[in-house]
Amino acid sequence: MEKMIDLLLKRRLIIYLSTLLIVIAGLGSLYSFNIELLPKTNLPQISVRVSGAALPPEEMEEKVTNPIEQELRTVAGITDYTSRTGTGFSQIMITAEGSQGEKVKQEVQTIVNRLRNGFPQGIDQVDITQMNLGDEQLIDFALVGADPQALLQIAHTTIRNKIKAVPGVKAVDVMERSIGNEITITLDPDRIAVYGMTVSRVMEQLQMMNGKQAVGMIENTGFDTVVMVDGSIKSVHQLTSVLIETPMGAVPLHTLATIQDNRGKISDSVGMTNGQVLVQISVTRGAGTDLIETQRQVEQAVKEVVDASNGQYEAKVMFEGGSFIENAVGNLSRDVMIGGLLAVLILLVFLRNWQVTLVIATTLPLSAFMTFIAMKVAGYHIDLVTLVSLSLCVGLVVDAAIVMLESIYQFREKGETLHSAIVKGSKEVFTPILTSQLTLIVVFLPLLFADFEDWLKPILHTIAFTVTSTIVASTIAAYFFVPVFAQRFLKHDKGSALKAGEGTKQLTVVGWFYRLLQMALRHRVKTVLVAVVLFIGVMMLAPFIKMGENLNPYENLMQAEIRMPSGFTVEMTKQAGLEAEESLRQIADVQDVFFFASEEMAQFYISLVGKKQRQHSKEELTKAINERLSRVTYVERVSTTFGGSGEDAPIQINVIGEDLETSREIAGDIEKLLATVPGVINIRNDYDQGKEKLTLIPDQEKMLRLGVDQRSLLGQLGMILGDQVVTKMTMNGMEVDVVAKLPEAWMKHPDQLRSLMITTATGAQVRLAELGEIQHGKSPVVLKHEKGDRLLTVSAELLGTDLGSSGRAIKEKLSTLAAVPGHKVEIAGKLKEQTANMTQALFVFLAVVAIIYVILVTQFGRLSHPFIILLTIPMALVGVVIGFLLTRRTLGEMAMIGVIMLVGIVVSNAILLIDRINLLRRRGYQLNEAILQGTKDRVRPVLMTKLTAILGMLPMALGLSEGSDLQTTLATAVIGGLITHTMVTLVLVPVLYSLFEGRKEKRSQKRREKWETEAISIR
């Protein structure tokens, strides 16, 4: 070590050049980062959605869901899968093991492609996607103002094309759920019969119209000419004149049907804001593009189009992440800088010497630049998680530099030359600094390998990498740069600056701790008992801490849903939505409201003002919105969620069993139990009475005798009963569906279905009732599976309570539920996740303590001294509990990370303290003398390092601006633990050391006396 320091001091130009290169590379890395909300990571969840045909849930379950689930059982690497099957769709969510997501996705694609030929006719869309953290959704606009058809036209053409031209835009989707975009052909069965035709034959001819085809080629010397027949339809008028061949001759389509242009008209749902119909435009960005810059260009492009319309329409922002992320990242960056300035200020207050402060302060930007370089090399970007990690490290990066410089100055105060003081001081603290820094790093090893929820792992990995890089960088700065900078900045120092800089206040602080320690050493047992009583007393208050999740970074958006009575039409639900919107806009913190109304349900997107302008907390806002929505006329059920992800309800309980009726009864019992738990609101289950169902049981003998095969029967029924997209037209640059259907009043009663005429192979007509038996029944709206078993989910939300206390009450209530054969009840969702995460956190905590103990044993070469250090860790937990009780914050995943990190942080100063006491004892000090002097020597560096850490994280803990919810609980845990453990380090550690070593000295003294007695007796 001495040779290395000598070499650095002699070749300090290398360090200066290295500093310059690090600054240049660090700045280059910093300005090249993209800005994101969260780290972009593929998750091991795969979504499979199969849709297209208007088939009932049971048939979709039998012919799509079940075959896929049967194959999934044979795929290695799948841990779980659930499914939802409804009319015309089947959606399966698959969870793979850890890093197997991409491999499982490929196997699932192979399975679905193989099974696709066996899917029912009409299935035309299969989407297989892998979920990710930090998605590519950029911004959603609500286009309002002009007439609906014009809005749709502008959205599909001018605006869509303008946005697609922006660099970095991946896709622009115009949502047509508010406004119809189709031309409807309503066939008249009676007129069709007059012309000797059937509905199915007319449908077949309609499907063949609107064609364009090359029929041949005229060959000439040197060139060829292609001959085409263009029968494409370009207008509604042209469509009405299409000729239909009948036994009585060709007739125009308008003779057999009514053609209606429904473009721009309300479809089966409607989106509205401020009483105006809206068209939603959703924009996604490409991978690797900067979110803020891309969004800024998209907004500018839309603004140019809107400005050119002279006020005919307006584009409102429904959802966007850019401004929130920009504010959040800006605020967090500001907090990092404020924390750094506060840390430097603490150094200046304690050292009273700007030159000494400057030496230590240089390690802050230097460590930050080295961290930026590491992040760039590893492919990370600037996001809320990396900034939280950097904020956490602001006060920690100077720890090693403070200890190094303190050691150097101790030798200067003894009269050593500056060069000699640097060499000896650096050598003396080399090992303890390495050990203390290593303990900060190793806490992340168990975190990386623990079985946390999949969405949490990328966040943990990002924090682990960023903090580890920063700690390694600060260690490099302390070892290689501080000695050289000390020689440069302190060369005119006479060795008294630090001593003179202590000042009256510092001497008072040191003297106060010195007297406190003397008193504690006189009453060692009492001191330990006080600590034990304090720990037990505070831990008894731990159950009063609020528990739950606090990882949703979106703070400016709420989503809500209202359910209306069965039979409510779109128009009736729209009126309820307008009433709800008017009520919600009266809340001061609500900035804008958008809603989509369909039959029996309306979904609301509620944008909020910025956090600084809000008058209410999240809980108060949730309560106000729930109350207002519940008062809307005819509303049966309300659900709300805070954030832009539309996440599931916090309380979910699954009822698993094949008999849906029995599951419904069990779900009803669970709902009654949940209603008795305080704070549990909006209780519901996803069972629906379903729709009336008519099932045809074909008689194979009759069908064979009458000349009707099953495929022809299915095809004719599908054409007659369902809306059929017979072709597509391009009009004014937009693709428009041409839909053929029968009049709504034509098929209202089962007797009408029985009288339906089916065409046989010979062209004859037979009644449907002659082909089989028609049975009555009910068809469920949605069928859900978990690993192939049917399930029903009871959901609820929380208000005025937390997930931990409500979860304990719910588990207690469920234990009283009577067991039903063939059915089981399981806790799911966030409640299950919280239990699993907290269990894993406990295992990680114990693993961290064990690893640190091994490192300390290696450092001290004995078992007792590491044990003394570990005995003080519970006292850090005292500060954590007090911190959360005082702030009333929720202890969730980020706080859990803070507690685990706290273990590595708090032991570092205890290591340096015990190492100093051991060093003084090796120099001949008596036990008590070494303890008192060693602690006195370490009061100043301990207070400096811990106060810099606390003040460095203080802006994070205050949480006054956007994006702060992600880091406030982490900072609360660390700051609370540091405050209490600092007192422990300077009082309890010396007392425990005195007890252990005092007893050891007594045993040694007795052995020496025994040996002396035996030696005398021998003589």
C-alpha cells in the first residue's frame, strides 16, 4: 500500500489526466442517456389473445381455450397460467420462470400456430405478446369539436400521417369504439324471398363483390400490357347499384336491402368529454427512443394540424407520461444536487476549513461521473429508479473520503510531514474502508437471487447495479484520488487547520459524547437493558405501521368504473356518465375527465393537477371520487384505481371449482365477510348471470336425409344471425367496413329461429326446427381458468386502511369459512404478493446479516467483535419503526429495500470504531482508555458520515413534488435507522465491546493467576 501511495504522489499527473478523462466521459454519458419512467425490461409474462368470431363463451372455451391450456401443461418453464374466455375471445396469461420468458413465448407461438387450423371458422386474430416494465405507450389524445364523421376522417388521415412522420414513433392507433366506421346493408328477408332467394345466397354474392383482378396480358415486342378488371366500389351510391343475381333476374342491391352510411355515428360505445363526442388517438414509441423528446415532437405535430383547422376541432391530452416524467426526473435531479450541497455544507461546518472540504467534495462529482460511465456501458438510462439510487448514495459516497482524510490529518496533528501523513494515514485505514464499503455492496447479492415478484426484480437489479457502481466509484476515489488531491490542496497547510477548525461547537459535541460514554461505561448492564427495553417497546408498536404497495409511479391519473343495472343501453349509460363527469369536475384537484360508455358500464379517465397544486391527499381524492360516483343515479357498483396502469384491485380472493353456481354461492359468502372488515369498499365478484342461450342439437339422420351437412348449417346460421363484414371500401383515404345484417326486429323470439329457412344441397328450403332439437339455457358472459381449473374472483378496494392490517383481518375471517368439497378458496393479487415479498425480504435480511458476519470475521480474525456489531442492527430497526409511525407512510417494497440496505450502511462506522479501538490497544492502551480515546477519535467522522448521508437523502424523504412517492418510503427507512444507530455506534458499541473484552480479560487474568499459583507450588 505504501508503495502504491508513493507512486501516486510521484506520478500525480496520471491522476489529474484520469480525472479529466473521467469528467469528459461522464458528461458524454450523462448527455447521451434517454429519459424513461422505469427501466425497460421484458417480464416473464406472456399474453395470448385469440379473437374474431362471435362464438359463445362455452364454445370458445371448448375449441380454443381448453386445447391451448392442454398443450401448456407440457411446456417446461411455465409456472402458472390463467385465462378469460368470453363471447368471441379467449385471453390466456402465462407466467414463465425467471429468464425463460422469451423461450416460453416462442414455444407458445409454435403451439398456437399448430392449433390454429382447428379453431372455429371466423377466428381471424391471434396476438402473442410478452409483457414489459417501462412500456412504450407515449401519449393519448382526445379529438373533439367537429362533427363525428369529420373527426374520424381527420384522425385517420391528416393527424395520423403527421404523427407517423415524427422520428421515434412506432405506431398510431385511432380507436373507433366511440364512432362507427362502417356502411350497413340491412337485408329484407321478405323481399329476398319474393325474388326466390335466401339470405345466405345474397350474403355469398355480397362477399364476392368489390374485386380487382388481373385477367391477362397483351404481349408486344419490347413491352407487355397487363389487363385488369376493376370492380371495386368507391361510394355508397355505387354500392346501392350492385346487381344481385336471382332466379327472376339481376336486381340492384337497394331492391333487397336498405343501405345506410353509419360513418361518424355512435356505435356500441361512446367516448365523451365536456359533453362532446371524442375520438381517441393512441401513440406508441419505438424501443430506444427518448420519451420526452419524442412526445414533444408529437405534441408539436398535432398542434400544427389543430392550429391549421381554425378552431374547428381540438386535441386534448388524455394520458401522457412525458411531462410527469420530465417533472419527476427534474425534481429528483434537483433533490440529488440539494442533497449533495447539504452534504458538503455539513463537511464545511465540521471541518471549518474550505481546503479540507474541497478535497472531500471532489469525490462527489467524480464518483457520479464514474457511475454514469458504468451505467452507459451496462445499457442503463436515466429513470426514476436510477435517480432514486443516486439520491440514496449522495451521502454515502463521501464516507470513505472522510475516513481517509481524517486518518491523514491525525498524523499531521502529530507532526508528520504532509507526504508521510498521507502515506501512513492511507495505509492505516485501507482495510477498514475496504471492509465497510464491501458490506454496502454485499447486501445486494441476496436481493439479486431472491424469489421476489417478477415486476419487482428489474427494479431491484437496477438499484443494485447503480448503488454498487457508485460505492465502487467512491472507494476508487478515496484510495487513488483523495491522497493526490490532499497533497495538492493542503500543501500550504501547517498541520493545525483541522485542529483549529474543530471550533467550540465541535469540541462541545465531542465532549458531550465523551461524558455520555463515560457514564454508560460505569453502568454497562443498565445501558444494555435500556437498549433492550427500548427495542422491545418500539417493536410492540410495529403492527401499527401501515403496510402495502407504493410502487405505482403515476401520480397524475386516476381510473374509475361504474356498473349500471342489467339492460341499460349505451344511451342510458351515457347519461349516467355525463352526470358523473359533471360531479367529478367539481373536485378542485381534477383537471379533466374523459369517459367511455357502453351497455351497463362506463370507464373514466381522470387527470389531476400537479402534486404541488393539490389540496387533497391520494386517500382523500379516492374517497371523494368514490362517494361522487356512488351517488350517480342507478349506479350499482364502483371501482377506482390510482395511477395510469389500470391495475387490479388490491384485494382479490379466488374461488376455484368446476361448478359455477357453487362458486357463486361461496363468493357471496366471502363478500359478506369482506363487508365486515373496516376500510374494505367496492366489494364485487366477476360472476355474471349471463345471457339467454338457445342450443341446437342437430339430428344427424334428418340432416342426412334432407341433404344438409353440418358445415353448411353453421355457415348459413353464422351469415344469418351475425353481422357479417362482407367487404371493405376505401373512402376519402380511410378503410371502411361494409357490414351485412338482418333487421333487429326480424329475430326476437325463439319461434322465429325455429322458422328460419335453411338451404339444402339441392337448393330446397327446410325449417331449422326440422333439423334438430332447440334447447333453452344460459350462457355465461366470461369464463375464467387458473391452470385449467375454473375460478371466480372476489375483488375489493381499500379506503382509510392499509393492505397489511386489512389482510390480517381478511385471513382471520376466511379461516371461519366452511369448506366445500370440490372447491377451494385462495388469496390472490397484491395481498398474496405482499405476503410473498415480505417473506422473501425476511430471508434476504437474514442472508445479508450472515454474509456481513463472514466478512467481519475475515476482517477482525475473531468471532466476538463481528457479533458485537451485529447486535446493534436491531437498534437501527427502532428508528425505522419510529420513522414510519411518525410519518404515517406505507411500508412497502421500496421501504423493504431501504431496510436491507440499512444493514450494510450502519455497520460501516461500527467497523471503523472497533478497528480504531483495536489499533489503540495494540499500541499499548488499556481497555477503558482505548475505548474512550478510540470513540473520541471517531465521533467527528461518524457524525460527519452519518449527517451527510441523512441530509443527502432529506430532500427525497420530504417528497414534496411529482415522482416523489417512489422514493419517500425508502429514504424514511434509511434516515430513521441512521439516526438511532448513530447513537448506538457511539454508545452501545463501546459498552458491548467493554463487556465482551472485559470478561475476556478477567478470564485471562484468572488463568494467569492460576498458572502463577501452579508455578509457585511446583517450585
